[in-house]
Amino acid sequence: MNYIAGHWVSCTGDRTYERENPAAPARLIGQFPDSTPADAHRAAVSASDAFPEWSELPANARSEVIAAAAGLLRERQDKIAAVLTAEEGKPLTRARGEVGRAAEALSYFALSALRPSGETLPSTRPGVALSVRAEPIGPFLAITPFNFPVFVTALKLGPALASGNTVVWKPSPFTPLTSIAVIEAFADAGLPPGALNLVMGGSAELGQSLVDEPEIAGISFTGSTAVGLDVGRRAAARHARVQQEMGGKNVLAVAPDCDVRRAAEIACESSFGESGQKCTAASLVVVDKRCGDTFLAEVDAVMSRMNVGDGAEPGTDIGPLVDQRALGRANELIGRATREGAIIELEGCGNSSGTDQGGYFFAPVVARLPAGDNVLKRQETFAPIMALVLADDVLTESVTLVRDSHMGLSASILTDSLPVAHEFARRIPAGLVSINLPTTGVEYQAPFGGWNYSGGPFPEAGPRACEFYTRTKTVAVCDGA
């Protein structure tokens, strides 16, 4: 079912798809509609029809609805987290955390509806009052990924709705029930019919028809670089606004002066957390040659304490990959990397409980890369793979690797030297830089966006998030005859 104009409606076609539990594929989540271009158009028209009413509501009324949706996510946190774990595979504790952070983000953006959005400027003409207004644009399309289906969605729906726009949302087909739960929270919060519409499905035809839909004024996209660039081209062809959060080839630099034991813990969280299925995951870990062996020993100790298994089971650290295709790609990447000279230094973990049901489990791998080219230096892995690079100069090597990747999303350095930390932050070509922290960790109150092929000109989140969803109007008023 799709959610259009405030109602659950059937698709116009008869195409469906099945979603399975990635920890136990025999456990069917359900059968869901694969929408058609006709469904996309219907949702876009609904958003367009609802735009005048929603955009003209007082800001406090919009704020109250978004805040109420945040409150409902908190009330339903455990239920939504259980559904998210079953569909996507992440450990239940991480799923609960994601729902909680999504509620916090929506609360933040609910307040943004009440913040000043314009300015008054001095005029060079006597007797003229000059001001700039920020006004909503119209229906927006939100395309969200499977790995953070609640939090990333909150980063898009929050500022879009707070700014007075309406939304057509196409979530990942991997998380249909989680998406329904988010829609129910907004509907129960009192969002007017048509202000938020859900179109389910995963075909390229559906995505392209939504991006090309003339009723859609702008697109906020999170996903792969290849698809994101295509979205940008299609949007530009009809002069639609576009926001892109795409792939990353992220570097974690381990300087020789840091605490190696703590560095190993941070590296494992950066590379293996969420099964490596994060755009901010550290797939390249650059370590000073002088402490390479010590670092590997500490990583081995961390891996020995980790558990791979069903995310619904207590104590699970690493759940399955999202589907069979993701598992096949991870195995293919490791096979190709070793053929190109990579050496597998560590593999597996301390325990693999609950992995006997044919799930899409991939045990963590640490591969030491050769000095020359290797596929793990170029491609985003989206799996629990730590590609280790030993270097004479950690900082210079890290900068080179990020530049050569033509991406630039996230980077982190572990060091006890303040000058080294500042130099890293200055030189690394990435949109999100951390010091003595994992490469992962996005905060809704700060801008989030990558450089180069990792993102576009409009970052998500932070105090200026609503700028993407508004356009300015300059107004000059003569106060005399």
C-alpha cells in the first residue's frame, strides 16, 4: 500500500516484491507493492494540491505537528526498533538508538519552524524599507536509504515540512514496515492529508519517474554516488533543486603518538559498526609503520570480543548484510583485493551465534593493502572490511588517499598532538572531520555533507538545513509618498 492524500491506497499496477529477514531469509517480512510511474504522479499531484494549505499554516502550527510526530516516535521506539532490526538486520540496541535520534532530530527541526528566516537590510534609497524573506518552494521528493531509514528520513522530512513544503517520500524497498511506522507517526500527529505521501517500490523506473515529475520542485537524495549523479543530471535538466548525500571512501588515520589500544577500538567501530553499512564507515585505516604490528594485535583482541549474529539476539555486535546481493559484492571485493595484492591479516570474530539460518552474514575482515593500486582504495565497501594502509607519513598518505578517491565525506585522525590534529583538519578534503573519534557519528544540529563526488552544494542538518527547502524574496517598501 502507498500513502497518498491522507489515505492508504493500492498501487495502479500488479507488481509486488517480497522482503525477507536478512538474518534468516526463510522468515518472510511480507509482500509489498512495487509502484508504477502512475503512482508517482498521483503522489506528486497530492503533494502539490496540499502545498497551499500547509505552506500558509502559521509556523507554530507546523512546529506542533512535527514535534508531536517526534513524541510518537519516542512512545513507539521499542516497537519500531524491533521492526527495523527484522527488516534491515542491525542489532536491536542500535535500532533503538536510531529511532531515538530521529525523534531528537524532528524535535530540533520543529523548533526551526519558529526561528527567524529572513532579514532586514539598510536601503540606499531614502524612505525605503528593504527586507529579505525565505519562502517555501513546493513539493519535494525525499529518497532515503536502507541503512538509516528513520534517522536519515528525519533529516529530510523535518526541515522540508518545517519550511512549509510538502513531501513525496520514496524509502528503500528493504525497509517497508519501518517506513509505514514513520508515516503512521506523522498521520497520528495531525499532519494534513497530502502534506506527506509515501510511494513504495524499488525499480529504477519508479525512481526516475519521481525525479522527472514536473510537480516536484526539488529532490533530497541519499544513496550511491552513481545514482546520485544521475539524479542530479535529471534534476538539472528541468531546473529542479537537488541535494545529494552520496558515497564515501573514508579514512581513519592512526598517528604514532596515540593510544594504540583505544585506536583499535575506534577503528573497529568505524569499520565494522552497523556491519560497515554506513556511508561514513572507515574503509581505509592508515597506520604508522612503526606501530603496525601492535595495532593489528589490538584489533585482533577487539575482534575476539565481537559477536556476529541475528540483530534481535542479545549481545550481537554485527548483524547480517542487507541482502544476498550485498553479501556477494562483499565477497567479490575481498577476492578481487587479494588478487590485486592485498593480504588478509585478520578474519572472523569471537563468536558467530545465530548464523545457522542461512542469513547474509559476513565476518569482519582486516586486509593489508599493497603500495600500489587496489580495489579497496577506490570503491566504497559497505561491508565490515577494514583496509589497512601502512605509511611513513600518516597525514600525507591520508590526504592523498582521499584526493585519489575523488570523494570526501568523512575522515578522522587519532593523535595526542594538537598541532597534528589541526593540520589534519585543515588539509583533509572532506566535509566531516573528527579528532580522536570514529569516522561515523552524524549530529542533526551540525551541517552534514560531503565534498566532490560524496555530496552536492547543499548539506543536510544543522541550523541552515532549511535553506535548501526555501527560496529568497527581496521586498522593498516605500514608507512615504
